[in-house]
Amino acid sequence: MNSPHELTQLLDALRALRDGGEPRAALATLTRTRGSTFRRPGTHMLVLHDGRVVCELSGGCPQRDIVARALEVIAHGAPRRVIYNSESGLDVLMEMGCGGELEILIEPLAPAGATAFADSLARCLEARIDAQLATLFAIDGQVIAPQRMVWSAQRVLFDGVDDAATGAVIADACAAHRARGATTQQLASTHGRLDVLIESVQPPHALVVIGSSAAARALLPLSTALGWQTTLVDHDPARLQSPDLPVGLRTLCTTPEQLGWPPCATRRSPTSARSARASGCRACVTPPSSRACGCTPPRGSTSARRRPKKSPWPSPPRSWR
């Protein structure tokens, strides 16, 4: 499946297409795999009408073939399922060096509401809470226009499923889904056998860099390039306005004594550690000692209380030193 960084890029692109008017694009989703493959189920690739892509699947032969098929889907406006195995598309997989099997769903994004789920999923990533994205794409083996549901914290955040009874079946499957990653399940319903892809979506890693030392600032471009949610904390506002800071970096002007743990002031009002754990904020529940620090942690923190371990060996005589 897509990394949190890739998923953020994908959601931004989907919302940009929607805000720009009638989208002429197709979304390719890896729904099933078997054996050795270049990506896992739940991986998405957005194909624009001019052949450009967002979030590449592989960059090799299968991707070029998928892009060509996606352009056909954009032209005809109907979803299709593409299978690469020993009976179909084997030459493409052999050129890539993969011996496994792939099933890819390609859907046009022209219908109104096809990208409506992106807002709910983006809010989950911003709030740093885990979510599940369910995609119904086939009934009794027949491909349909995908219908999606976003599930988080034991409730439905977005419901794009047409039938209420079918939506209840999918919601129950989301509630029972505990595995990380993505998997396609076959669910029984009054309308037939449902093929539903359920993806577990986690927020990106969070890194809080305290202080503007050379070592601390060297981490900033690395973490932002990895797509981590990065916050720079410093008591000098001039250093926080430096033009060489990476784009998208969060900043917080305060002192270590006033910061407290967790440092959540960059996106919401300060919260207690207990509520941070309940909200699933990984940056908040991470102890201060594991953060990249350019200065001394607050008094009473884990790092401040840590003392070097005493050596089990006796000290040598002073004359040896």
C-alpha cells in the first residue's frame, strides 16, 4: 500500500482535481496480489488525462501498461479490472522480473463525488488518528463503480455506499479488521458476494526537533523528504523565520521550560499526555528522550533523569591514568 507520505500527495492531488472542475483522470488501485510483486494491495496511482502520474506503482513495464489502460478508461468512462498472471499479461511481468500475480482496479474519476472520500481521510491524517478505507468494487465478480467508506474510532466518517444494508455489512467488516496493511475480503450480503478492499491508514511519523543547532537543523530536510510531520521548536523567532527552512515545516516559538510534553501547540491547544494517548498522537506519546534535541530537555523529563550506567569493572589506579 502507499506510505503515509504518498497517501498525502495522492489526497492533495485528488482534491486539486475536484476543485479544478470536472476531473479527467483515473485511479488505479492494486486490489490483490499473489507471489512476488513490486507493490502490495492497497497501493494507488493517479493517472491524469495527459499520461502524467501521481504516486508511481513501479516505474517499469507494468506501470506503462497500466497507464495505457487507464487512458482507455478515461476515454470510455467505465471501470475495469486488469489481471496480470500466467494467462494474461505474463510478458509484462516477466519483463519486470516479477513472478507473481496482480489484480488492479482502474476507475474513472469523472462522476461527481468520486473523490469525496479524500476530505475525510485527509482530516484523519491531519488529526493523527488511524482510519480504515473500504472500497466496494465488485458484486458477484462483476466490477461496479467503486463505493467507499471511511471508518475511524468505531464510527463511519464518510459513507459513499448506496445501499444501507450493504453499508452495514462493510462497516462491520471495518470494525473487525485489525491487521495493518490492506486486504480484499469477500463479504456475504443480500445483494450477493461483495469484493471489498479494506485499507488500514496510519498517520505519518512525527519528529519534534528542539533547538537550532547545526546537528538539529540537519535533520529537517531529511525528515521532510521522508514525509514525516516535522516541527522545529526554538525560543528565537528569527531562527524560525530563516529562508533556508524546508517548505511545509511546522514551527513553535517557545522555551524548553514552557514547552511541556506533549508539544501539540502547532496544530491544536496543548493536551495532557493521557488525552494524547487516547487520540493516537504518536508525537505526543513518544518520550522526550527519543526526540531529536538541540538543547536540554525540560526538568523532570525522562532524559533529564537519566544517569550514565556505572561500570562493573573497578577503576584503574590513578598512576595508570
